[in-house]
Amino acid sequence: MPQVKMFTTQVCPFCIRAKALLKQRGVEHIEEIRIDLDPEQRQHMMSTTGRRTVPQIFIGDTHVGGCDDLVALDQRGGLLPMLAGGAA
């Protein structure tokens, strides 16, 4: 399974929802990068993704997007293959 990385903040309900969905799909470890604690990571997230909102989710080297993007990927059947190491 590819590494899952998520830029988050402590009190973000969308972050909590995204983590719950990923865990339901078998992800045991999510590398969380708390941008509310580290302003440099916030700048890194914005320069990497072009987005200011959290969560920003990466599966392997692929930027999935935010929570709504993750849910949409799952609904169209692309999340599990991506987590298995295939393309979405």
C-alpha cells in the first residue's frame, strides 16, 4: 500500500471525515502534517497543491485533493485500486 499523507489541522471536520474513510478502506497509517502548528508546512502545502484548505491528501506521489475529492474518488471506484498501488 502506498504511503498516505494528509495536511490537516486539529479541529477540521473534513480532515476527520477523510481519515475515517481512509481507515474504512484499510489504511492503517496516515502521515499527518499539522499546518496549524507549523506555518512553514502550510506554505509548502499551498505551493505544492495550489490550495489553501485542509485536508490535502496524497496517496503515494499523487495529490488526491481534499475530502470531497477523496469521497468522489471512492464513489467512482478509484480509491481502492489507488490504495492497492494501481492508478485511479
